[in-house]
Amino acid sequence: MANESVIKLFEGKQVRIVWDEEQEKYYFSVLDIVQVLTDSADAKQYIKRLRTRDAELNLKWGTICTPVEMEALDGKRRKVQAADLQGIFRIIQSIPSKKAEPVKQWLAELGQMRIDQMIDPEHQGKSSEI
């Protein structure tokens, strides 16, 4: 998996993103997205409770999430739970949050920027924007 890893900020919080060239799609850190949406003191515990509350999400968790290598806060690369755009939207759907719509719009903008880069070669030099 040839990955281009970046960190984007949403409302001042970091969201780790990896572009998988082979599959031609983004993978987003599930933990980071949940943290942005919930402001939870412990996003890992929130994810556990979320999976308990949403049986269908829990049942499909293994297909929605996949381990993807991303940079941690300490600078080391580790495999973290990540989901592609479709999976992230499914997870967002299960989180009652006023921030859900702005996050969806932000994700759509990131996707549009990548499409623009693929269509217009002059955007290729701006990959750090995504």
C-alpha cells in the first residue's frame, strides 16, 4: 500500500488522513474523527460504547474499519483503525453530534480537492492541501 500521509485540522483538532494510491481513496483515522465529533475525554471508550449501542455498525465494524499505518503524536508510524469515506460517513451517522454536518462538508471538500487534482495536472503540486 503506497500511502501519502497528511494531517489536516478541523476546528483546531488534528485528523490523520492517508491517501492509498493503489485503491485510489482516502483513509481517515476513526479515533480522530470521533474526537472531533464528540469532544470526548476518551475517544476509544466512546467508540466502544458506540459499537455497543449500534449493533449493525458493530456487526460490520471489521469491513468498515481497517488497520492503516499513520503517524502518531510521537512521530512514530503505527497501524490505527481507519475507514474510507463511505465508512467514515457510516460512523458519523451513528454519532449524535451538532458537528456532524460541518464534518461531512469538510470531508466532501477534501474529496473535491483530490478530484480537482486528478483532473487538472496543475493542481498536482498542491497535494499538501489535502
